[in-house]
Amino acid sequence: MDTPIIQFKDFSFKYNSQSAPTLKHLNLQIQKGEKILLAGPSGSGKSTIGRCLNGLIPNVDHGEIAGTCLVNGKDIAKTSLFALSFSTSTILQDSDSQFIGMTVGEDIAFSLENDQTPRAQMHAVVDKWAKELGLSELLKQAPQTLSGGQKQLVALAGVLVDESPILLFDEPLANLDPASGLKTIKLIDQIQAELHATVIIIEHRIEEVLAGRVDRIVLIDDGQIIADQTPNELLHTDLLEKDGVRLPLYVKALKKAHVDLQDIPLLTQVASLPTTNAISTKLTHWIQPQSAEEQRKTIPLLTLKQVGHRYDKHQRYPLEDVNVTINQGDFVSIVGQNGAGKTTLCRIICGFIANEGQVLFKDQDLAQQTIKERAEKIGYVMQDPNQMISQKMIFDEVALGLRLRNVPETEIKERVLKTLKICGLYPFRNWPISALSFGQKKRVTIASILVLAPELIILDEPTAGQDWKTYSEIMNFLRQLNQQGKTIMIITHDMHLMMEYTNRSLAFAKGKLIADTTPLELLTNPDLVAQASLRKTSLFELAQHYQIPNSADLIATYVNSEMERDHHE
């Protein structure tokens, strides 16, 4: 057998800032040309393994190494970051930290310029990858002006031009719309075949990654490898769920219908499932026919009339002519292709940017109000909690907005403690924020908005990059707030989140609102799915595979069963 391109031999690593090792006695071999998925809960050590592969450990992140890690024959403890950069190219989760060029075109071309590639060849390579990733019309824009998903595609293009033997993807799907995510997975397969590269993917969204070929899943927990198996072998065990990793939806549905997974030879794709009457019968018996929902009385809260915005003349799709009314008590998902205007719309509502048209809150024109005045009615929670947090202690962070409004300190204490109880943060009220997990920090940012008692809360990708445990905690908490009467709007690329938690979906494509409907109706409309760069979930595929006449009933049954589970937990 050939020498592995990556080898961990009884490898341990402890950051200087920590008292215990993050990685413990790893033994792992990866052959040239393999595609490996690193999975596990947040904090398990996946990203630390990635930082070993690209040389950030020990060259940037210093600490104690025991054992050996060889990357393309080089010992990382004895090799410079520059030398390792020729072996491993990395697509980071935080795209902003990866940009170098003033424009998208310059950024993609950066490594080619460093290698003194002839200008004509450089233009041809940049144009090739820009076209492949749908970036051709953005080449003259500054990367920082793009949407989160577009930024990720630019970072991907900037790395692909290098053609390194090892490609490391750290959460490549976190900010991509479903259709772009699927295209990226297929593209990674294509690139691997063309370049004969070794691909390492760090990702929470296992089902989406399995849309492409994966040789092995290496499951990490507490800095140790607890499984190193083919996807099919691992899906036949309960190790993923035990480790807090989300199973593919169709696998969970089969389990809920009491189908014995051991009777199914291949579980990695819906199309590979055996079309036996026994499985079809169990699914049919499990499905509960859904009765029509009662029409509740609607009270308008937020009304948009011909709302639009254009950032500059290079913007691909300006937001335009949005007409919609959000009612009190709505739980709305805002979905659609990257760059279609979802975040722009929410920034308009909050008053962060100017707009065409009218934004009315309870029939009052918000154009006459300052951002501060709008913030008393509308709360906005950013995707990254670290961009919102400015205080060292949890209590002070949640109290900050009230203090800026000169609320008496006695009232502040009462309101903050009450809000911390609602958010499940009361036991940590005297803790420093630095001691919290990412998910807990996200709750702190929600609490800092909730304490101001806004009538509408807007959240930008609250679950992006979250492991299944944190994802469930955040979403179940938001569901409780909604049940208590809060109106909530969420920007998301997660079709499961849209189906399970929200009762209304606004779909955007090319800067326009193309649908205002229920999640089920949206996902059962092929034209809207295609236009908004969405993707039908594997539950639809499961219904079609077993010729179940009403896929909506299967999906609703699944969603209801998850809600019941969450309620009991």
C-alpha cells in the first residue's frame, strides 16, 4: 500500500491557553485521493485537527505536541507554515478572514499572481472558476460587499486555482443556499476527480455532504476518534445520534416508522433503499393524515410597500418592489438564493440602510424614526454573536441596552434577571461571557434584545455552523418565545428548520419576493424551489421512492413527531 498522505501517530495536542489536551492519542491514516468527512459536536476537536493539517498548529496556535502528525510526508512540528501551504489549501468557515484582493477577481487571482502566472493564463483560470461557481458578474465587486454565501464561493474559488494535493473544507455549507450547497458538494467531487486531490471536509450537515461520494466518516468526540467507518457502516449504528450529530432526515423517518435499518443493505442515499412492500407499509401506517389548519385572526404588525434598495451599480440583483405584511404572532422563515436580498430586507426594516418605498409598523411610517426608536419595536440578532457582544459579564451585556435608555437600575436588575430565566441563562448570570459556548453566547445576544421587549425579533442564520444539540436548544427556545406571542423572522438556508419551526415562508430570488406561503407549499412547488435555489428535503424523496401519494402528510407527521419529542425533553 502507498504511504498515507496524512498520518496521525499517537498524536496529542494541548493549546498553551488550556489546561487539558484538545486532541488525545489520535491514530489516523488517510490515503492520497480519499475523501474524508470529520464529524462530531462543537468543541470535539474537529477544527483543531484541521489546523494541524494546514500548519496553523504549531506555527500560529502554539501548544504542546506529543506523537507525530505527517502531512504529505512533512512533520508539522518541524515544518514552516509556508512550506505546508504547498500541500494543503484551506477554505475557512469565516470567509472574511480569507480575503486579500480589493475585488473578487483580484482575490481569486491572488495566489496565481504570487506564482507569477502569465496574465493570459491567469485570466483564463479566474474566468473558469468564476463561471463554475456563478461569480462571473461579481468579479469587479469588493468581496466585503457580498452576501455570506457569495463570500464563501469567492473563498472557494481563490483556493481551487492552487490545485494543492490536499483540500481542507471547514464548514463549506454553513452560509450557502441549499441549491448552491448541493452544487458545491458535486463540484468538490468533480475537482477531486480532476486534480486527484485528497479532500477533508469538516461539517455538521452530514446528509448534505453525503450527496457526494465520501470514503469514510471519522467521528470525533472529546478530542478522540470514536468511529472511523464508511458512511453506510456508520448509518447502521447509533453512534451519530449518541455523539450529538444529526442523522439524515430519511433515516430518522425510517426509524420513527419502526423500520429495522439492519434489513437495509445500503443507507447512504434514498435512491439505494430497497422498494419492498414491508417498508412502504410501515411508512404508510406511521403517517397521520393532516386536517386543515384553523384560520386564525390576523393582526398586521409590519407592512412593506414597494420596498427596495441598490448598494451600487455593480450589484447583481438589487432588492426591489417587496410588498408583504407580517402579522402579530407569525414565525416567518426568509429563504432564497445567496445575494437575493434577504439580509438587505432585514437591514431596511431595522433602519440600517436607506430604502425605496414604505416600511410601516402598526400603520406608522418608520421613515420618521431613528434606528434607536426602531430598536424599541424591532430587535435584530446578528449571525455571529461575537459581533454583538461588547461587555465582559453576562449581566452587563444583557443590561446594556436598558442602561443606554437610562432605565433605573432597580428596574434593570428585575428585567435582566427575568429575561435570563426565560433564556435559560439565570444560573450563569454572574459568569464572564468568555466562559460560554458559542450557543450560549447566541442566547446572550437574544436575551440582550429580548430584555428591550421588542414586538418583532429578526435573526440572521441563528443555527449556521451549530451542532445538533445547540441547534435544537436555540430553535426550541425561539419556538417557546413565539408561543408566548413574540413575532419572529429568521433568515435561513436550512430547509429542515423552515419546515419544523416556521409557519410561513418568504422566498426571494434575484432581488424579488417570489413567494409568500407555507413551508410545505413552497417545498412542493418545483418552480419556486428552482427559482429560489432551494432543495426538496430527503423526506420528499422518501415519499416518492415508496410512491406515497401525499408527501405533505409524511413530512407533517415527521415534523409533529419531532415537536412531540422536543416537548417531552
